[in-house]
Amino acid sequence: MSDFKVTVLGNGSAVPTAHQHPSSQIVKMTDMQLMIDCGEGTQMQMIKYGIKHRNLDHIFISHLHGDHYFGIFGLISTFHLFGRDTPLHLYAPSELKDLIGHQLRVSHTTLRFPLIFHSLEETGNKPLLVHKNYRVTTFPLFHRMPTWGIKISMKNEDLRIDKGFVASFNPTIEQILKIKKGEDFKSEKGVLFKNEEITLPPKPALSYVYCSDTAFNESLIQYLENATLLYHEATFDNTMEEMAAEKQHSTSEQAAQIAKQSNVGKLLLGHYSARFEDLSALLTQAQSIFPETLLSEEGKTYEIGI
Amino acid sequence: MSDFKVTVLGNGSAVPTAHQHPSSQIVKMTDMQLMIDCGEGTQMQMIKYGIKHRNLDHIFISHLHGDHYFGIFGLISTFHLFGRDTPLHLYAPSELKDLIGHQLRVSHTTLRFPLIFHSLEETGNKPLLVHKNYRVTTFPLFHRMPTWGIKISMKNEDLRIDKGFVASFNPTIEQILKIKKGEDFKSEKGVLFKNEEITLPPKPALSYVYCSDTAFNESLIQYLENATLLYHEATFDNTMEEMAAEKQHSTSEQAAQIAKQSNVGKLLLGHYSARFEDLSALLTQAQSIFPETLLSEEGKTYEIGI
């Protein structure tokens, strides 16, 4: 099982239904988790699907339509009431900072933990977050207000060691770690093995891209190219292309088209309009263009990579 | 079945649990419904329990702790997206007005319907709402910030007509309506019946009172006296009296005590702390003082009166 995966907490759009909550998801990595978007009720969805507060220190808000951020007030309040004292980093359009401040004043709340706000407008092309083996970057989407796509790339810098070599020469754990970092190896008999003789390149980098909300636009391909998993909105079906254009959303076919042109590994659809009782048409339409398409389901976890 | 009842949508306190949502309830009358408080997720609870938007034109917010108002943004947004064009009256502490305005600006929303804001600070002792046969008034509670109790009184001014008289003299519908309003009746043979000979007084007035959040204080009795049904917070149990005093909440026993001293008909407990997995101790403690106590359950509807 991969240690890079995403749990969908909400895949509805502006109006919730009995089965679709507003946007939110949790991206899990080895020792941490990130939240992307935080629609109303996200904290209840976390309880329902067993998402813990631990190691959740970074929240990204794609844009300021209510179905992507109305849950942030309650989540922050709950962190506070649970006695959190570690910093929470919030990456969002700048206007959210004042709105949260206003709400905290109105409810007479002085947070017990540092809330560190990062304005998406100010980060430009710089990665929002850089870690040993992953990085988070953003890019502009095409919606009715400033909206950001989010890309999480996970890179394992370690070389893969040749199994035949290990079986023959039985290096120690310490030696193996050094070889994975690029060092040569000298056997007990004094034979030198150059690093490139006994290693293979690192595993390919994995990446997850979140695109919601956006109209179809080919200029996104540069950011989506070769992503392992793409979550893309499919608010409408193919009969509603005009409405999608007007509201700057995508149809299922457009989501599949951008996935295909970007050569992604898999496509995960979401942000479904409340009008669909049955989502199978969205899936069929998308799969006719890009067969590796899945319908996201709330509460379900998707591996990013193998 | 009475046409005056309350459906509890959320009876949790500051932190939600798997079974307890933040405060909200719907009071239903013959041709209308009112909402009291609107915690996060209220619109999803409305969907879950089949509460329609129709005839919901008045929302009351008791105070500005998040668990009593974080759902108002999403509910207003959903009304807007559903194309509502009739006025919505919001009765709340004045600071909520600016906060809603701020949120609407941030999310680029111009409401399609008139949102008519009534500051609770400004209404003083005047009823918030007066209708043919009910009225809504507020009174101050004892909490860490300005907080209002809400009382809905339903009065049927119509006299009750004597059934024996109806059977004997067979008055027309029109005559019955006039008698109920206090008119005398003249029979076909010209015999005059004075109104008081053929009627009984109107049914007793019914009233519902909502008290959340508040510390115990006997000065509340004047507002609670003889209420048909009292919803009262019982955030803590009797072992936590000190904490209740510090946080200006009530224990289950204090809720029962004020119900008893106010001679209410029934007491409905709510606003339970998330720490209780089992609520039966709260009930037992309250019933030892005031036997006519019930534990509120989410999604359940309680008759106000017979």
C-alpha cells in the first residue's frame, strides 16, 4: 500500500444534497496529512470517516466560494477548543484572513494556537511547502473569481539498490543507506563497486493535482502533465456545455479531455451538481475519452500511484 | 396532533460529535415555521430530516458563539442559489449583520432576496414578531456574551362553541364563526342565546421557551413561568457545577430546578457536552427534581401542548 493517498470528504458543489457535501479532501503522506478545501460540515465528515487532527498542520483553500471554505470557521474553533497549541498553516486567497479575524472577534475567541496565514496571491510561482520528499505548488485556474489549482509532488531521491548485489555481498543496513544516497561500495575482499554498477534510478516521482473549480483551458496542461492522479471537477454533463462555459465550470467530457491531453495516470471526478441523482452518465461520458476515469465517492480513499 | 411543535436539528454544544450537531431547531406552526439558531451543518440536517425551505421566513440567532451561527452563511447561500426572492428576516445580535455583509463581499455574492436584519439589542422589550395567534419575544440570558432566550406564545382567541348547542340548533358555518368571535345567536324561532350561554373560554395559550446558553439564575423565572415546553441547555452534569458556573452554562439539575420553579409543563434538555457518551445520567439527575423531563434527540419532533 502506497503512503501517498487522498480521502474525499466532500464532492458536491454549491448546494449540498443528502449524499454530497461541499468540497474537502485529505491528502495523506507518510508522516503528515494536508487538507484541501473546507466546505461546511467538513469537521463532521472528518468524524464520520475517522480523520484525526494529528499531523494536520496545513490547510489549502482553492477559492472563496462558500462551498470551499464555510467549514474553516468551525474547524478552527474545534482545534482551539481541543487545546491545540501547535501552528496551523492556512494557504488561501488573502481576503480570508480578515474574514477569519472578523469572525474571531465577533465570537470573542482568542486562539490558543498560532494561525499562520499564507496569501495565495503573494506566493506566485514559489512552492507553498517544501519537504524532504514532497512539495506543494499552486497554479491559476479559470473560474469566476481568483482560484488556484494545487499540485502535490512526491519525490523519492533514494536510488534503488540492485537485489542481486545485496544477495551476493550482503551489505550492512548502514552500507545500504549510503549506497542509496550515491556512495560506492568496497567488498570485504577489497573490490570496489562503483555506485552506478549496483543501483537503479529512484522510483518515478508521484504527483496529485486538484482542479476545482475551473473551466476547460488547454493552458492548464503544463501543470497537469503526467500527474499520477488528477482530481478534476465535473460539475455538469455534456448536455450542459453552455452552462459550464457561463459559470466557468467543466463538463465531464472536458475533464476527461484535459486529463487525456495532460497524459495523467488516472482521473477522479467530483464537484457534482446537485441536479444529478445518478452520476453514471458523467462517468460514461468521461470514459469515452479517457478510460482511466473514476467517480469519486465521499469517505473513500484513493491511492496516488501503485 | 397539535399544530405547534419543535423539531430538534442539533443538540450538541461547542464541539460536534458523531451523533450531536451544533444547535438548531425548527418551530412549526399552522402555516409557517421559524428557525432558532443555525450551527454548522444545519442545512444538511434540514435535508436529512425533511425540513423544507417553504414558509421559513424568520431565523433567530440566540448569540454569537460559533456553534449557534456558523451555518447561517451556507443556508443563506443555498436560499440564494435556489432562487429565493421573498424576504428573509434574521433576528440576531447586531454584529452578525456586518459579518454576513463581509462574507457576502468575499464570496462575490449579491443576494437575490431581501435579507432583513433585526438587531436583538435594539428590540428591547418589544415582541420581535406578532401574528394573528402567536408572538415571539426575547429576554436576556446569563452567558459569557450577550445571549437571548426566545419565547414563542401561541394564543387562540376563538371561543370554544358548546357541542350540545351545535347538535341541537345546527348553526351554519358562518354563524359558528361569528359565535366563536363573541356574537350572540338567534334561533329560527327567534330565541336569543347570549354568547356566554353557548361558548366556553378559548383554549389556554401555549408557549415554547428556548434557553441556550445560560447559567442558572432565578431572575429567568419571570420569562419561563408556566411555559408549556421549555428547551433548556444541560451542558454539564451535576458533578461539574463549578465548570458550569465558570463557563456560564447549566447542569442538568439546574435546568430541572429552573423548570420546577417556573412551573413549566415539560422540560426538554439539550446542548450536551461532547464528553458524554451516555446521556442517561443527565436525565436521571434532572428527573429527580422535575419528573416531566425529556432528553432531546436530533431529528425528533416534540409537540408543544397536547
